[in-house]
Amino acid sequence: MTDIKTLSSEVVYQNKWMSVREDKILRSSGAEGIYGVVDKPDCAVIIAVDEGQIHLVEQFRYTVGKRCWELPQGAWESNPDANHIDLAKGELREETGLEADEMHYLGAQFIAYGFLNQTCHIYLATKLNFVGCKLDSEEEDLVSCAFPIHTFEQMLIDGTIQDNVTCGAYGLAKLKMPRLLQG
């Protein structure tokens, strides 16, 4: 195992959603280098399934210049230390207008640990009830729609859905709780 020692760290950019820092490092070989690290609070992704339907959201993703389907997900930058179950319930309600009678915690995954330290907590939500949406201003173009599970899986296969969080979370759910994901 190779350990890397941080010699110095400087925030080079920051906004309300993230900060970017540049760390000067020392490798175990004695070679110095740098690491660029994006710091973001933990997020949650919610696989909301009921009666053979899975709930997705679509919104314009500026970085890739197109509208994209994905599972409901997000972070609370104004409350970065929020309990991840509360975060998951809040994001589900905010983006889809749904509340779940059952929330199954499936685990945590890193999104892109080569440069990002954000952890994504994965939940499977079942026994859903519509209670009304409460979108953030940044999500004004977000739409929510339920799809048959087999249609969603085809969207993953044919590349309609390219979000790695959606793909990874669903893969973990399919392995851990396949009986709840039958369509």
C-alpha cells in the first residue's frame, strides 16, 4: 500500500455547492506532486419503486448540454451534515412529490473518487404516496415520470440513461433486493 502525505492544501475555487482545492503531496517514493480535489457534501440517490414502476426525473444537465433521465438524487449544501435518511426522504419528496412508507438502505458508493470525495447513499423506496413536489429554484425545469421497470432497464442498456450514479445504484439494488425490482 502506498501512502501519500499532504504537504499543503489551498482552496482555489469555492461556491455554495462545492470547493476545489489543490494539495501539494509527497509520495512514499519521495516524489512530490499535486492533487486537485473537489469537496462536496454527501448525497443520496433514491430508487423509488411501486407496482412495477420506477420513478425517474429528467432535467437539463448543463455540463453535457442536454436533458437527461436519472434517479432522484441530490445533496443539501445548506445542511451538509444532515442524516442521509433525512436527505433521501427530502430529495424524494422535493423531486417527485413522493413519500415512502419503507426506505431500505442499500449502502454507500463513491461517485468519482479519483478527484471527488463525495459519498452517495443509496436507498430503495417502496410503498409510495404522492404528497406534492417542492422543487428548488435550480430545478425549475425538472420533470418526474414513472416508467415500467423493464423500460427503465432498456434505457440503461441502450444508453438513454448514462448517469453513473443511476447505473451503479440500480445495479446494487438489483443484486441486493431483486424481488422488489421485478417488472
